[in-house]
Amino acid sequence: MRTLAAVALWSGRVLAVGCFLFWGTFFVEHVREWFLHPARGLPPPWVWLLQLAHAAMLVGLLLLLRWEVPGGLLTIVAALVFFGGAAGRNLLLFFGFSGATILPVVLVALGRWLLHRAISPPATP
């Protein structure tokens, strides 16, 4: 049980780093495109809010590596806000992206639950 817990925990952490790098490249590109060229005009307020949610999702993925509960909660909420706002009519397509981004949280939570079960003594009646 401990081995399975360790595999789930480390898989979640590695996937969190992968998601951070993947979504981080999009974040940097959008910041560069939309915010660093003021001659083209600044983006509308909804873009600023989605970028804030995107940044929060990235912070949540990093926090997940050390502080699992706050990092997991921030990742879930920010991913749902970001992908829900960015999806528009393509909500079902984007649901897959948010699900893949939330997968590290699920794996870490599963690992913690398995570890807790492995070290907790069985309840006796």
C-alpha cells in the first residue's frame, strides 16, 4: 500500500511540474502578446481576469509540490474559472483540459489517502 501511495504522490508531483511548464508557456506567450505591446492597445478587462486565473492556476500547481491542500484547492478553483471563462461555447472540449490540469491534484490526494490507510491501524469493533 505504501508503494502505491508513493507512486501516486510522485506521479502527481511530476505531472504538476509538467502542467506548470506546459501552461506556463501559454501564460508567458499571452503576457508577451497582450500586455507587452501597448501600441496595439490593452486587452479588455475579461482578459485581465482570465490571465489572473491562469496565474493562480500556475501558482496552485507549484504550491501542490509542498503544500498539498492549499495548492490543490487553488489549482482546482483557478482551473475551473480559467477554462470555464476561456471555453465559451467549447466548454466540453475545455473540460478535458481542466480535467488534465486537475489530475495532479487527484493523484496527490489519492496518494495521501493510500498512505493514511497504510499507516492507520484497522478499526476494531
